Amino acid sequence: MAKEVRVGLVGCGTVGTGVARILLTEADLIEKKAGVRPVLVKVATRDWSKPRPFTVPERLRTTDWREVVESAEVVVELVGGTGVAAEVVKAALRAGKPVVTANKHLLAEHGRELAALAKEAGTVLLFEGAVGGGIPLVKVLKESLVSNEVEEILGILNGTTNFILTKMEEENLPFEEALRQAQEKGYAEADPTFDVEGVDAAHKIAILANLAFGGFVDFSRVFVEGIRGVELLDLRLGRELGYKLKLLAVAKRRPDGKVEVRVHPTFVPLSNPLSTVDGVYNGVLFKSNYLGRLKLQGAGAGAMPTATAVVQDVVQAAKWLAECGRAADLTPLGWDDGELEVADDFYTRYYLRLAVEDKPGVLYQIAKILAEEDISIAGVLQQEWILKFLPDRSEVVPLIILTHKAYESQIKRAISRIERLPFVRSAPVLIRVEEERF
Amino acid sequence: MAKEVRVGLVGCGTVGTGVARILLTEADLIEKKAGVRPVLVKVATRDWSKPRPFTVPERLRTTDWREVVESAEVVVELVGGTGVAAEVVKAALRAGKPVVTANKHLLAEHGRELAALAKEAGTVLLFEGAVGGGIPLVKVLKESLVSNEVEEILGILNGTTNFILTKMEEENLPFEEALRQAQEKGYAEADPTFDVEGVDAAHKIAILANLAFGGFVDFSRVFVEGIRGVELLDLRLGRELGYKLKLLAVAKRRPDGKVEVRVHPTFVPLSNPLSTVDGVYNGVLFKSNYLGRLKLQGAGAGAMPTATAVVQDVVQAAKWLAECGRAADLTPLGWDDGELEVADDFYTRYYLRLAVEDKPGVLYQIAKILAEEDISIAGVLQQEWILKFLPDRSEVVPLIILTHKAYESQIKRAISRIERLPFVRSAPVLIRVEEERF
């Protein structure tokens, strides 16, 4: 008979209900595989009257999270947000109990404090479910890459925005219509701000950056640009050029020691394996010094995939408690507890779309500004070629410029000069281009 | 100061040298991340005079593996094969020491005995490096999927054959020429039998099946067909039909409780994410009940990727020893130590290419046999369409039949009847088709 470990759950929404379901129905399988039996002893949520796809037995229910923290040996926090969730996590860690959470918001903004608390209390804070749903991204960084220097992470980390971009691309829908369909299907919330503005993906890439590079990113310094402004025209032009538009999360260690941590709509070449990660799927590319490139792709959200990740953490903590009396962690968040210096400026290629009057000298003057700002042009798109994408002939035509790598500050300076040119008729569209291949 | 754990290495070939390199140069990084310091204390190999890309210090060298087992707390076996390697692993396990190996041959054929030995001795047998090189396939099965029923594994698990098939396809090379190029590049050994005949991939899928389904596959019952007989014509015809040819390793749990474990050249639709795993890369698709589909892709071989996997196991064992005094394992090989019943027969779709005389009644007689064997035809390819792939017009023409799902025994019976038809001019080509999508 395997040793039993008492597990408590705070928060019984979509993922919480999934966790309860797995713990209550798969205890035998887990015991057989892991040699330890996690026993769900208490579940707290504010409102037990809401309908749920799985019924938590009456005897396990409470509305008081403190009861959960008291009775459990492993505490699962699935409340979300940074209010009560923070209280729960802190109380459990202070009591020396391993905490499992899927709360990216809390970790991205208060990870440093929580990691320190776990260390002080001699316990662990596990969070596989916080990033990439069921895809074991945290595990790969913490365990598989324990001997490697991580150089770069490129990820599609938000299923909602990826669904919207795929819909726009495949069905030629404008953003608002694709968003509406995502909401209808339950892939986007009534208030989709966190997803659409890129904040959710930014929370996730900040957590991965902390783990990968060691240290903590000041979340307010993460560069975030969402997909609300994305125009169908650019998706289609990009496609003609061999690119797909993705909301890419990027974390890079630069030679100067600074890290780039950023989220923005990005053109990804079709030869990059992330270009085929479509719909609600998430996908991530890790690049490290010995292992090289590793790609993972799967369900980045959803109740049962995320619950699978949460339960794996619970079982890991339970295994340690059962065998060792306390839980240890291969590469804890905060393995290096310094601050990561986030680069103000980043270095990439750009796609620049301008609306210009169709008259002589236009390209000359724009090229002159780019040259003066030391930005090298990789390609200019002919206006005739673009015209087929436009509804009707007009005296204002788009001009597309692809640049070689340059600093964001350079391109921003160039744009501020270009948009003051008299023949430039509306605000330029700037999209970063990621040429990384597998 | 983190606790030190003594690590010994038996075998100093390509991967062994990589492991020594990482342990000796990355000890600080590992200590910082994992809070434990693995210290390489002894390395055994038969011949120290061979040139190696990394020099193991004189003081660590020995030619006697027993010395390694005696002096180390964690023993790494990288000898390969089933001779000395088995002795090393058994001696270390009997001494109660965690063993890390990348020896798929040993595990596929003697895994049951070794797993029992580890259990008896209260220690662990770790083998991330044995399957998929640096891709954490073992970890995903053991840890991420601890609460899930695994339904299916599809994998490209051998880089050599994948390189050869990619070369054949991309450069229209016949098998022998592509093999020669693989040997020139060091991707294939002078004797490529294990790779080319599918045995290496079979070892790997057998190990994954044991872990996924719980129990042990009798390796002699794994169906193995290599790529030596693959003709360029079929690759090209397949491409026209929307397929890529891959040496696919398959492990499936069937509704009747039996498992299919098999390796054979397989047509994979371009919409399947494994179709883009080209060259020496490996890629695997896991399907499980809660997590759904998860795909991993990366370096399936090579010194440093495989060494990364081996070192991760070493660090995991060392962490347990340092914190707990002994090592435990989330889902050990042999978590269910029964025998897996391997299906004799398997159930899939087929591509059948026949060389037939170009005369009336041919299709009628073949279709009649298939109908009598209860095999449903999904498509027949017109002969005119195929002719463009043939060097010159001839009275013998290819006829391609795609079937719906059928048992291998049915198709084999049908083929033995078809090849006796007077107008069938050479042995039919049979290729399995895997329609699984992401």
C-alpha cells in the first residue's frame, strides 16, 4: 500500500474542477505509476451553487481557504489573480507546505517574493500549469536543461490570440470578427483584454525568462504589444512574402548580458516550425548551448490539459513528501535571485508598411532617412504587386520595406522622421520579423 | 556550499566524452540551478589512447569499471551493447547505487530484469538518453503524463534513417546513394544495419511502450521493417498523394487491451506535424486521455544533446541522494511489471503498388480479391497519371491502391492471392499509411 498524501485545492473554476476530477478518479493509476497516493481532502471555493462538469463530493467542500491550507500537506492554488491567491500561497508556504499553482499573473508580478518565501520555509513552489497549459515547458527548463545555458526562447503562448490570427488568415476575417468567433467558441473571455493585449503571453514569457536565465525580470519592463491593431492586409502581404503572423513571445540572452523579454505580433518564416502552430495550440522553441533546438507543441490551455500539468506537480511534491518527508526542486524559481537586466531596446528585423502618394522621389527620400539612421534595407516591395490586395486603385499606395537587423530605437527614430514626410499619408505599420529557423 | 555527489562514468565514446565534458565544465552552473554538485570521480574505458574532442584528466582515468562502481554514488553506463554494459548496470544496482544509462539495446531486451533489480535494491534506473537523444520523451511519459492513460505514441526515433529518407525525397536519390552520403557525414555507421533495418527505432519504441502502458513488451514480438527496400518511385508517388514517407515507430493501446508495437516505413499526411520532422531530427507525438496531443521535436542523437539528457538524470539522482539519502523515481520502468500482450496483427491503412500488364480486366480481378478479403478501397490511381514518373513507356504499368483501415493479416492474404494473378509482374510494394493528424 503506497503512502497517502493529503492534497487541498483552493479555487474550483474550470481548471480546479479538472484537477479535482483527475485526483478523485485517477488515484489508482497515479498510485500504480508513482508509488504514492494523493488524496484530495478539501476543496474551497466561494460559490458551490455554480454548475460544474464534475461534482465535487459534499464532504470535501468548504468556502474557507484557510481550512484547506490547514488540512492539506500539498496546497493547490487555482483562484487566479493577485488578491486572495497571494494570501493562500503565502499562508501555505509559511506553513512549510509545497504549493502548486497555475497562476501566471501572480508569479510574473510577485514571483520573487514567493520564491524567497518558499526557500526560507524549506519547501517548494511548483507551477507547470502556469505556462503553456499541458505542455511541460517549465519542466524542460528546470530539469532537462539543468546543465545548459539557455540562449533563447520563442513561444506562441496564448491560444486565444493564436486562434484569432489563424481565423483571420484562413478565412480572411478582420480582427473584430475573428475575436467575436473566438468568444462564441469560448476561446476568448467576454473581456478579452489580457489575452488580446498580449499581457497573458507577457506574464508567461517573464516566468520562463526568470527560470531560463536565473533572476527576476521587472514585469513592468517587459515590452508588450497586442494584436488589436493587426490588419488583414498585413497578414496577406506577409503570406506572399513567406511569413505567417504570430503573437510571439521572445526571451533572449544577449552578448552584453542583458535580456530581451518581449511580446508582439511577429512575422515568422514558413520554414520556422512555429509557423505551423495554429489555432488554439501553443508551441515553444528552446535554444540552448548543448541541446540545440527543442520544440514543444500542444494544448496550451483548457481545463484537462492544464489540470494534467497541475496534477503532475502535485504528484511530484507528494512523492517527495512520501519518500523524504519534505519536498525539493531541481531548479527552483529564484535559483539565481538577482535582477535580470531587461534591455530597453531590442535588435531584430522589421517589416514597415507605409501609405504613400504614388509619385516620384518617394522611395528616394525614405531610403535616405533609413540610411542616415544606419538601417540596412533587405527588400522593397513593388507597388504594382501590392495593388492586387487593395479594393480599388487610389493615388495612395502601400510601400513595404523589409529591413535587416536593427535596434528598435533606430527604427523608431526613422519612423518618426518618415511619418513627417509630406507624401506619407497615415501612421506607418511596424511589424517585427523573426528569422530564427529550426 | 551545496552537497557534493560522486559520479562515475563507464564508457568514454562520443556520448561519454560529452557527459565528462558537461560534468567537468558546468559543475558551477548545475550547482547554482539544482543546489547539488555532481563531481566526476572516475571514468573507465578500455582504450585511453583514442583521440577525443575533450580530454579527461589523467587522475580520473581507469580501465577497470569495477573501480568506477566502487567509488561513485551515481553510476553512468555508456558502454553500449548487452555484454559488459549489463554487468556494470547490475553491479551498480546491486550495490544500491542509482544507474543512469543511454543503452536502448540493453533496456529493450533486459529492461524487465534490470527494473526488478533496481526495485529490489531500493534504487533507480534512469535512461532519458536512451530514447530521442536530447528530447525529454522519457520524462514526459514518466512525469507529465503520470495521471493520464497514454493511448498512442507515434515517433520518428532514428535520425540516420530520417536523414536518408529526407535526402532521397529532396534530391531524388536512390537509397544506396543517400546511405553513402549519410555515412560520409557521420550520420550512419560503417555497418548501418541497426539503424537501416529499424532495430534501433524498435528498441526505442519498445522502451516507450513499456513506460506508457505499464508492463513489458517481448522485444522479439515487435514488428520491424527497415527502409532498405524503399524505392524512390514510392516516395514520389506518395508526395503527389499528399504524403511523406517516414520510418515511423508506433505504439498503440487497442480497445481489446493488446498493444501494437511496430516500426515500418509509413506514409504520413503532410497535415500531420511529424511530416515536417526532417533530416537527422527526431519527433514524437503523444496522445493521452486528458492532455490530448503533445508533440516534441529536436536533436534525437549526437554527443552533446544525448549527454544533456544523461546529465539531467545524473543531477536528478544526485539531488535525491543529497536531500534524501536515496533516490526515488516518479514512474519507474516496471511500474506495472506484467507482460504486455503484443498484437500479432495490426490495423491500419495501406498503400499497395502493383506492377501489372496494361490490359482489360486487371482492376476488376484485383478489386474482387480485395472485396473477398473484406478490404475497402479508398482510392485507385490512374495509370496515365503515374506514367510521368516512369523512365519509358512499357507494357507493364504501376497500379496504386489505397485502402481503408484493415488488419495486416487481411492485406497479407490478399497480396498472396494478388501476386499469383498472371498479369501481376513483380512482388507488390506494401506501405502502411498513418492518417493520425494533430
